[in-house]
Amino acid sequence: MASEHENVAQKQRKSGSENRKMLRRVTFRLTHEEYALLEAAARDAGLTLGSFIRVRALGMAQTRQWRRPSFELETIARLHAEMNRVGSNIHQILKRMNFGELVLAHEYREALAGYREVIDAILEALGRRRAA
């Protein structure tokens, strides 16, 4: 008789594919244009391609719907790098001010402009506009 600990360990080792109940696969061919349209429609619906097709063909999702991120990882990575750059510039200005150094107005304006550019890019990625 297996202990409770062994039963838990066995359950944890199963992969997701072993637990799936869907066993049949449907394949069909599409042109590049058709595939791009289908992919865009799935992305707009916030679903994987498979879930989107299942919803459209059967009228209901048979699997758990997986929401895609609303913007792309490349955009997030670029904005993250830009925000780090701007933060570093602002940090250097404040550090110099704390040591009693004179900070030139154009340095402050450039850092602030960089900050505003990143905020505008983030808002654009979110489909919003900055309040004036």
C-alpha cells in the first residue's frame, strides 16, 4: 500500500498532456493571409488559436481559455530598458545635487523629457493618452 506522500509525489509527476481528455486532432490548410487573419482574431479575442477556433466552430470553449498578454514582450522589454535608462539619469542628477554639485537645467529637462517619452509609449501600448 502506497503512503500518502508517495501518492502526492505520483500526482505531481504527471504532465498536463497526460490529464487532457481531448484526444482527437483536426488539421486543415490555410494560406499565409488566412492564417494571419485567424491569428489576429484570436489575439483580439484574448484567446489561443486553438481556443478561438473551438469557440467559433462549436460555440463554446472546451478548454480553459488562456488570456494572451495585451501587448508584446518586445514592447515590454524595450519600455523596461528605457525606464531603467531614465531612472538612472534621474538618480545621477539627484546624487550630484545631494553632493552639492550644480545641476544644469538642460540635464534636468532631458531626464524629464525621457521620462515623458517612456510614459507616452506605455500609454500608447495600452491604447490610452496622457492627460494634458
